[in-house]
Amino acid sequence: MVGFGDVFDVECNVKSHPKELLKQCFNFVNPKGRTFRFSNQDGFDNIKNNLTKKIEVLRKLVSMKKKIKIIISIFLIGIIGYLGFSIGSKLNHKKEVAERIKTIPKFSFKKLNGEAFTQKELNTTLPKLFIYFNSECEFCQGEAEQIQKNITQLQPIQIVMVSHESSEGIKNFAEKYHLINQKNILFLEDSTLLFSELFNAKSIPFLVLYSKNNQLIQKFKGATKIENVIKLLE
């Protein structure tokens, strides 16, 4: 019989079945084929119980790691799927907008006197320059200053300035830059933010230039030199 004081090199496979593992760890075979066991059964039982508990802990850890991997995989697949859907939706939306604004889309805004104004009332003999603006925007104020300075060169263009602000705020802006009485400049109120939706205008100022036949020439995002707009029509 082998006592607890004796030391054996035992190689235990933690992935084995518990019974097989116990067999590996507590049944030792000598070179002559004789099997030795611990003489103290209580000590053996304690070690067996402790080892069984450790095995169970290891198995729980392995199981937990597998669950975590599965959760992470599902999470990553979800993110990739969402990003793919989001990118696809944005691309489709851009295509829809691009198709819609090839020609001047249908709209209905209000003039400063409260009357409705639609695309049907635009000048049919002049190119059109739509400018989406806000009176408090510094870049929009810069555009107004450029228009005022280049008013003579801009006479052959119908300028349609649209804002979601109140008619009073728009009128004050027009008067400040001496644009209120210009025959080729029209100020419109867009209280429903329709312009932003139609043209996918995410920033201001936002300019869209059309030919006299209502065909899109170019759109401009952000501050734009009016000289560049004029050159496109020369």
C-alpha cells in the first residue's frame, strides 16, 4: 500500500470524464503492473471531493467562456448587420434624392405676404439658383453680401432664397442686405422643412443651380463663392 507521504508524477487530463480523471489521478500502476491506492480512504475521499469540485469549477469556466464567445459573436453579427443595413439605406436614400432633383422637384412654400408659391411659378426663361439659408448663419450672411456685391452679374439668374424661419425674420434679413426689392430675387418661407427633405440639405448655406430648362447643373454645400456659380452659366 502507498501512503500519503509518497510522491508520484501523475499526468491528469482535465478534459477527461470525471471518473476517468479520478482513475488517472488516484490509481497508479508501477512498472510491474501492480496497482497502488492510497491507504487512507478518508484522505482519498477528501482529495477526490476537492478535485471533483475543481473539475466542476473548470467546466463551468469553460462553459462560461463558450457562452461569452457566443454572445460576442451574436453581438458582432448584429453590429455588422446593422451597419450594412444603415449604409445600404443611406445609399438608397442618396440615389432617390439624386434622381428626384435632376429636375426641379415639386414644392409649395410661402411668399413673405403669406401667399403660396410653387415650382410652376418660377421664371421659365432664366436659370434658377436656390439658396437654403438661416439669417443667423455667418456663412449665409456672407453669401448675401456676395449677392449684393455681384447683383449686376446675377441679373440673368432667378435667385430663390428659402428659409425655415418666420416671414418677419426673413424680411429683416432681406432688408439688411438690400435684397428685398430685387426683381430677380425671391424670398420664401419653408415652415415644414420641405426643402431640406427634398434636396437632402444637411447644412447651410446649401445652393442648387438649375438651367432655364430646370435641369440640375450643380449643387453646393457650405460657403460658396458666387463667382463660381456665375462661371457655370457663362
